[in-house]
Amino acid sequence: MQIGRLASETGFSRDTIRYYEKIGLIGLKPSNGHSSYKDYGEDIKEKLLTIKQLKTFGFTLREMKWMFSYESAGLLSCQDMTTVADKKIAEIDEQIKRLSLVRKRLVKGIKECDGDCDEVLTNIADRTNC
């Protein structure tokens, strides 16, 4: 399939697909034809859909590239994936803690506001009041 169809079926832009190809996240098999168009197969589509899912879990492109390269070399075990997933869960838990503190500061700053915008900014920025 051509890149336009691949883009519409995966939700990625053409530029994003080209970028993923450029950095080696997805690989294109050599074409047997004489066409100047690249032909993307179902395997590339499935890989892009996997990338989309992994992005929702917070995995970076670098992490995905590592996982894909180890998987294709047969070096990625279930235990390895569990370790990677556990590390990602710990990162997410840390982000939740940070965001909870930010939310707490914002709520407190708004509650303490008496109409003075400078006071709201001060209350929000003052970490000692949390």
C-alpha cells in the first residue's frame, strides 16, 4: 500500500511515517517492482499500530526501537518485557505523584485568592505552602 493509505489507516501523518522509517523504527522491504513509489505492507501497518499503542503507554521512540530490535533478533524474553513494563509503571507512578502535587498547589492557590492575580501566582509558586 502507498503511504497515503497507510497514513489514513494508522492515523499517523506521512511525515511521521517517513520519520519512523528514517530513524529505523520501521523498516521497508526492498521493492521488486520498478515503481518509484514505496510499497508498505500489512506488517508495517501492524507495527505502526503497535507503536501507537506503545505511545499511549508512555514508551519513547528510543525504547520502542530497542524493543523492536531485540524482538527481531530473538533476544527479548517475556521476563525482559515484564522488566520494561515494571520500569514504565514506576515512571508513571512518579509522574502521578508530581502531577498530584502540582494540582494540590493550583487548588490551594485558587482557594486562597481574594481577587488579586499576583497573590494567586505567589501562592501557586510558593512550594512551602503545600
